[in-house]
Amino acid sequence: MDYLPIEAAKQRTDELFLVLTAGVPGPWGEAAKGLFHVKGISYTPVAQEGGGENVELREWTGRENAPIVVCGDDPPRTGWAEILHFVERLAPAPRLIPADPSERVLMLGLCHEICGEDGFGWNRRMMLLDQVLTVPEFADSPAAAPARLLGSRYGYGAEAAAAAPGRVGEILRTLSERLRAQRDRGSRFFIGDALTALDIHWAVFAALLSPLPEKQCAMPKFLRGQYELGEGEPRGSADPILFEHRDAIYRDFLQLPLDF
């Protein structure tokens, strides 16, 4: 992806910018890209350094994480819910938040289980950090500095890491049961009979268990190895229907191959 430097972006106040972690398919960033793609919204990408200090980015937006949406004089938006509601207002069609109140509440609740604090992505991040920060010969080395910084930002600790696999398994079972129930009633989607943000969020976050094939997602080998989860729990809680759903959403609605 061709990223615009932050200094140049600051001078172009009439554009819509999406700050993304450069060089890796971070699920929160891929989710934002998916929403923009389905809505047909153009944006200019700006790079964030994963695990870095991102001083320039913080001076520009007040944040150092990604994704961040920057649009004119509006306050920068980060976090899955802020970005979702922004794109829904910017381009109302196709609708990605259900109009029916009960379906809307269910969808937003399940999106939080995937994207929000203590959700699927959050706890998989705890597990990934634990892989790095519990290796004695590596944890204190300069190479582990990005992981230590991320751990300090997101509350990594032995207790959080120990609880993470159980929480991931619980969420996977909930999502599997929902898709099975929907299939039984004749729907291919998580909610109702049309694509919603929940379908997009799960499709991209599924990479934290099993990334798309190399031809579709040419990610660094070390990162692919970290993302892939072997047999046993919590992988055993992931019904194959979850990956069938991921593949169908990418095939029919999202952009392939991934570009990051």
C-alpha cells in the first residue's frame, strides 16, 4: 500500500485519511478497510508503526494507535464503534447497522465480543504477547521492545494471559452457535438476511486463528506463525462454519488479495 507521510497529510485538510498499521494485516485496520470498501468510500492511507512510539502521529491526532479516521475538522475517530458509525453516516447505503432495534442491539453486542475490550481480538493479542514476553532470552532484549510497549498499553500480565484462551473459546462458541442457527433458518449472514458490519468484522478477525492463504494475504512468515493457532483449545471451539463464513464474505464482498 502506498502510504502518505504524516507531514503531507497535515497539509491536505480536504481529504479523508485512514491511518493503518503499515506492513501487517492488523484486524482492526482490516475491519475499517472492509467497511470503507463495502460502502465505496475513498480514502488516503497514512502509516502507523506497529509497536512504535508514533510521536508524529500523536502530535497530529492525539493518538498513537491504529486505525484512525481523520476527516477535516472532525475529531479523529478510533475504535471499531466510532469508525462504524462514522462510515454509516457518511454513506448510508448499503446499510451495515440493522434498522430493527433488536437486531441492532444483537449485532453491536456481538461486534463488541469480537473487536472490543476483553473481546476476541483483545484476548488473542494477550495470547500473542504472551508468546513473546514469556521467553526469557528474548523478553528483555531490544527486539521485544514493541511487544513490551503494546503490553503496557493494553494491560498485559500473567493473569490476563492465563484467562485469554478461555475467553476466546467462549466467544468462538457463541459465534458458531449464532451462525448455525442462522443457517438453519436459511440465512448465510450473522444477523437477518443481509450483510452487516458483524459479518465483516468476523471475516477479518478470523485471521487471528487462521490467516488467509499466502496468495491472498502475503504476510510476514513470523507473523503468520504467531497468528495461526494449533489444535486444542481455543481452536477447538472454532466450528468450521466460522471459516466457511469468512471465505464467503471475502469472496463476495471484500477485496482480495489484501494490500497492507
